[in-house]
Amino acid sequence: MTEAVVVALITAASGVAVAVVGGIFLLLQNRRQKRRDAHVSEKLEVVREQVQNSHGTNLRDDLDRIADGLMQLGKNVEGLASDLRGVRRDIGRLDRRDIEDGADLRDLRQEFNRRVRTIEDTLNPKETP
């Protein structure tokens, strides 16, 4: 074999070797990418199971309805709080009236007892020695 043939064979062999190494590298890269894709796909399925409803409605729509319901609930609670403040004011007024009525009754009882004693004293005068 001549030197030119040897050089041509070495060049061809190195070309084939580069092609084989490149092919192996591409195969390995493809395998890695498939594993990554499978891993991402598994994770995506886990996420999908967590957010996908079994009843066919969109999660965002469900959340919007829940948020609207919470807003309405907040308004209802505000109304109840206002009603409760009114009830407390009414109870305070009734309590003050009850205290005033109690004082009036004490005064009436004292006046009644005083008058009964006056009548008794008039009907049964005490003898002075």
C-alpha cells in the first residue's frame, strides 16, 4: 500500500470513528432527553391530578365562584356585626331603664312603708308614761 492509500484509509477510519462517536453521543443524548421528558411528564401528571376537577369545570372558575361567595359572606358578616351593635345599644338602654325602675321601686317602697307606719301610729297611738 502506498502512503496515499494509508492516509486515505486513516482519514476514512477517523471519519467513521467520528461518525460512530457522534452517533453514540446522539443516542445517549436522546436517551437522557427521553428520561427527562418522562420525568417531566410524570410531574405534570401529578400536577394535573391536583388541579383538574373530576366534575368537568375549570379550576379558575371554581376559585372565582369561591372568591365571590367569600365576598358575599364578608358582607353578611358586616351586616350581622352592625345588627349586633344595635342589639347591644338596646340592651344598654334597657339595663339603664331597669336600674332606674329599681331605684323608683325602692323609693316607692320606702314611701309606702313610711305611710303605713304613719297610719299605724295614728290608729295605735303610743302611750307615753
